[in-house]
Amino acid sequence: MSQKRAAYLVMDDMGDFVTDFHLSFEPMAALGWETTTVPWRSEPDWNEFDAVYIGVPWDYPQFADEFLSVLQEIDKSSALLLNDLSIVRWNLDKSYMRDVAARGDDIVPSRWYDGFATADVAGFFTVHDVDQVVIKPTVGGNALDTFILTNPVPDDMLELLAARFTGRPFFVQPFIESIRDEGEYSLFFFNGEYSHAIVKTPKAGDFRVQEEHGAKITPTTPPEGMLDVAQRVFSHIEPLPVYGRGDWVRGPDGRFLLMELELIEPSLYLRTDSGAALRFARAFDHRFEELARK
């Protein structure tokens, strides 16, 4: 078996982020891969690699244009970029959720804005008929610049929102109460096949479900009906992503609503399922061999 080389894109400094991508190194090696972590700004010769896994470059939202330029250079090289660049472009801006809804899949109700105006704030609540909403930038991650707003919004918060969102696209969703007690479910798919699931529960008094913000991460079996919902969503994504994560919450009427799709650089929580790293490696290798033959 000839050895293949895979670059895993990472940040220059992982800081306090919790990662477990290294758990895939051993199963990747068993399939003939040499894996190397490469900071996404380091400008190597991408032709030296057979494939590039986007990995954990989690600081990219603040530098989205620069990041996309790097991925375009990789795509021009002889290395195979996974996931496909077209998926990255689609998933980079959370307005992709409009496409998901247009396909008939249930999402958390969302309204989209090109920039902030104080006069619009009252409408955030009336359009959703709620007293609490969540506001998020369309390009972002790790809950950065994500806020819960309660009606009426105080003046100091209005000033903060103006500072963060003036001239910046964002969207507004009703706050889903179930996230505080039941949590947010994440389901993972490799080459379109379900792999494993977790539930993320925020710490008391918070709404953020990232472990860096104190959330509890628990392996789980998807509640009845959720897997069917998730499989339907992933069956509509083209081209088929090698890896992906979908985040769902239970809406007030009991339906499972998509919070977002993570198809660029999701944490795959490989440590939460003993077979997940091997399933990822097999999916990665299978896709590479499939495309290399074309």
C-alpha cells in the first residue's frame, strides 16, 4: 500500500479550544495515510499533499475572505480538498438556511437583515410573536457576537448591537426554550451515513452550547423521529459532504428544528463514540479513492 499524505488545517494557536481530531490519526495510518497538522496561514506547497482536511481552523470567521482564498489555492493544487470548495462557499454564510427551508426541511424560524437599525428592533419580536429572540451574524462561530434579546431592549444593549451589526448582515430567531433543559442535539454524518450523536446542554444561566462556554457534552441516541429528519436534510446536500454535523432543537410544537449545518470545520466529537474516528477515516479514504479514480 503506497502511503498517502493528508494535511489537517488548524489554527496557529489552538488556545483553550477542545479538540480531538488527533483520534483519527491511528485509523488514518491503518488506511495508508500520513497525517500532518498545517496552520491554514502557513502557505506550504499544497501539491505535496494528496488531500487536505479542513479540520479545526476555528479562527477563520474573523478572516473569512483570507480563509476562502487559502481554500481556493488548495483547490487549484493537485491536493483534494475535503469537504468540496462548493460546499464551503455555500455553508460559509448562514443564509444557506434559506435554501434548507426552501427544500421543505424545518429550521428555526429566521429573519435576515443586511445591517442594523434601531427602528427594526421592535419588529424582531413581533414578527416571531415572542418576548425573547437570538441575534447572530451570518458569518461567525463559537457564539461570537450572538446575543439573547428580551423585549424591550435596553439602551445600552441597543448601543452594543449598533456597534456590532451596523453594516453587517445578521439574522434573528426566536429563542427556543428547550435548549436550556433538553439541550441541542448534534448528529454526525460521514459520506451521508449517520455515525453518532451528542446532546449539548448549556450551563445554568447560559444559552451557549459550546464546551468552551461551560456546556455539558453527552453522547446520546437521537430521540424518536430525529434521525429521519436529519437523514432527510443531509440527503438534500450536494455534492455529498465527506463529513458534516447538524444541530437540532425541539420546537414548541415538538418538531425538530435545524439550528444550523456545520459542513466546513465542525468539531466531530470523535471522543464521544468509540467507532467514530474509524468511520471518519474510512469515509475520508473512500471519498479520496473514489475521486482519485476519476
